Amino acid sequence: MPLLAPALVFVVASIIDNAGPWAYPALTGIVMAESSGIPVPGETTLIAAALLASQHKLDIVAVIALAAAGAIIGDNIGYVIGRRGGRWLLERPGRFHRQRLRVLERGERLFERHGAKAVFFGRWLPGLRVWAAWLAGANRMGWRSFAFYNALGGLGWAISVGLVIFYAGKSAEQAIRTAGLVGLGLFLVVVVVAFVLLRRHHRRSGH
């Protein structure tokens, strides 16, 4: 999967770039869907949108604001679903019954000890980003506490991921303009060779 991630980012970026006036609604909707518990590439969409913003095709402020709004609203939808029927859905017999019970059991332990932290930091973790709101609702976490940490997490996630990708994209663009594609390509080759040599040295040393 990690090897496929960059390709997926560029595919999503191409789709958003060609979406025209639907680019911003698409960003909001996909992030909202992921946050509500549907396993779609929400963070990948934010990364793709921020990358497009670094190319002056989207506005980074709008990208961050809409991603944050989608995350916060989606998480609240997931919380309500989890609160009203999440436990029943996870406990009912059927496909992946054992796996679902394991998720519920781990969620109970997690939210009993670190509920607020799970909601806040779950924004940056692939598994928890999809299921944290469901688990918070299913484990009867208080809505006020959930809403507070969910809002902080949603804002922090959108700002940090959005700005990191935006400025990384700007730096890459500047590097291409300054050194040219050939120079950038040589630089990447050097980085890859150095990485391979370090890996070999690491293995030989027995660590």
C-alpha cells in the first residue's frame, strides 16, 4: 500500500483538477464520508487538494477550511451512528463477527482510558480516522467532550496536513524551476542510492 499511495494521490489530484466547480464539494464530501465511517481516501483527497493549491489551482485557505468542516461534520455523523446502532452492528452475528468483536473490545479499553486522546489523535491515524467516531458513540463517550476534541482534532489535522503538503509542493516546484528536471532527477537518484546503501549497511551490522 505505501508504494501505491503516491500514485493514488496523483490520480485523486487529477480527478479533482478536472472536477471544475465540483472540486471543493468533492473534497468536503469525501473527507466527510471517511470521517463518518466509510473507508474512502479522505486524507488522500486533502493531500491532493493541497498539492493542487500549491500549483495555484485551488485556494489553500478554502481547502483547509472545507477539509476541517468535512472532518468535524463527518465525525459527528459517525458518533450518532455509533451511539444509536454501532454496538449492535459490531456485535451482531455474521461476516467478520470475530474481527468486529475484537474492534469493539479494543475500542472499549481505548476509550475507557484515553477517550479524548483517541478522538483527537485519531485524526492522524488511518484506522482510527475512520472508526474513532463510531467507537466513541458505541462506547457512550459524552457528546460535549467528543465534540470539543473532535473539533480540535479536525482543525489541527486539516491545518497541519494541508500546510505541510502545500509548502512541500511549493518547494518541489521551486526546485524544478531552479535546477530543472534533470537536476531534480539526479538528486532523487542520489537519495535512492544513499538509502539503499544505508539499508545494506544496517542489515550487515545485524540491527
